[in-house]
Amino acid sequence: MVVMTRGPVTVRLATRQSPLALDQTERVAARLRAMGVTVTLVPLSTNGDRRSGESLASLGGEGIFAVEIQQAVLRGDADVAVHSAKDLPSASPEGLTLRAIAERLDPRDVLVGRSLAGLGPGATVATGSPRRRALLLERRPDLNIVELRGNMATRLAASGRNGVDAIVAAAAALERLGQLDQVAEYLDPEWFIPQVGQGALALECRSDDEATMTLLAALHLPEVGTAVHAERAFLRELGAGCSLPVAAWAQVTDGGIRISAAMIAPDGSSSVRHVRHGADPTALGGAVARHLRDDCGGGLLLP
């Protein structure tokens, strides 16, 4: 549904300045323009972007791609923070509200270069994600996993070079960049559970900015938002960010919400998993996290 605004309206969208982030933000901008809104992009460099030579674990993970974007909105330099939902801390800072989940593409992870079966003993796979590293080693402990950071072009270029046989990437990122032809294998999300929020676009604004909240409400996809909120409730209960090997993937079905989640030892040597159905996303995500951590011993797997 297109909602027409009353009078001239300008909205400033804060975003990371990588090609993928700008593409994502342009998708949001196009929907706002269709509503009669004038849109300005505010590209920013984040801590994670500036320190691309360091591992996510060494940077702490939580919010390294989001904090500067959020601060720009809090300062009044922008009106909306546009994020890949997987980059968001598990809770918005005081003064901001997560107002809309505007899109979710394929949440699966993919291999670029070679399929899993096509990787010989001791093959080298590159990824900067502790979750991806742990899940690969769980299934294939023989693999040599090396660190990989940088924008998507840098990561794609790594496959087949300097001894790297394959890389792991998000299907949604390749879809947005028109590079799905690079995919060697889609990894089964029931085993290779996606990162919380993977494939989704999240929009934050100031909690007291009622006009912007109204605009963003028109972009929100309720079923997608319900699924992402369940995943984020899981992450929030654990107090974890993208630097820890945990995963959750929720789907809205006719019977309610289904969430599949896991906690994995960093070296892939063990894991705990659980699937549960429920109706309330916050309660469901939190309950699954507590079950894995407290009842299944998942807390002992994390560093």
C-alpha cells in the first residue's frame, strides 16, 4: 500500500558507505519516494569498516557496524538509521526505536568457490564470522578456516586466490548485488542456522520523532518483523553479538512462530540445538535461549 504524505517531507537516511549498504538503503529510499518523500542519504564509516583488518572477535562484535549510524540519528544528523538487521545490537540504545523491518531476502548462507562436498580434505575456507567458522568445523573438522573481512567485492575476490578454496557469504547480500551466479551451494538452514536477522533490513528512528515513526510504519512487514523480533529476543537473552557462535532462525507459519536455534563451541567440537513453536516472539526467543543455555549446557560452549 502506498501512503501519500501531506506537504513536503524530507527524510535523511544514515547508512554504512559500502556498496552493499548503499544498495540496501536505496531500496528503502525508493519506497519512501513512492510515498512522496524527498530522501537524502548520509553515508558513514563505522568502527567495523575502519578496522577491516581485525577479526570480529577482537573488535567485540556487538554493534561494530551500527553504533556510528545510530549516533548520527541520535545527534539529529539523520532521521533514520538503515541497518542490515544482523549487524544490530540486541537492543536499541535509549532514545531510538526499531520501527520497521522493511525487507527480508533469503536468510541462508552460501558457499562461493566450491560446494561442501567439493572441498577436499584440509581445504581452506575463508570467513570472518565465528558462527560460520563453528558450523563448518562441526560438519567438517578437517577444514582450514581462515579469517576474511572487507566488503563483499573483497570477499568474493578472495575465493580461488592465495590458497582459499571457498568463502561463506549471505545469499541475501549476493542477491542484492546481482551476483547469485557466484553461488556454489546453498547451505541447509536447518543445519547451518542463519545469523539473527540475516537477510533483513532494519530501520531505527528517534523515539520522540512521531512523524518519522509514522512514515516507517508504512514500510514495516509484520510477519517478517515478528520473525526477526523472535530471533533478536533469543540474542538479547544471551547477551550475545555477532562475535559469538550462536544462531537463530524464525519463521511465521499458520500455527504461529517456529524458531530453530543453536549454540556451538568455537571449534565446532560440540553444539546444542532446539526447535520450538510459540505465539509471542519475545517470549519464544527468550525461552529458547534459556533452554539452550541453562538446560542443555550451551553456556559452557561459549568462550
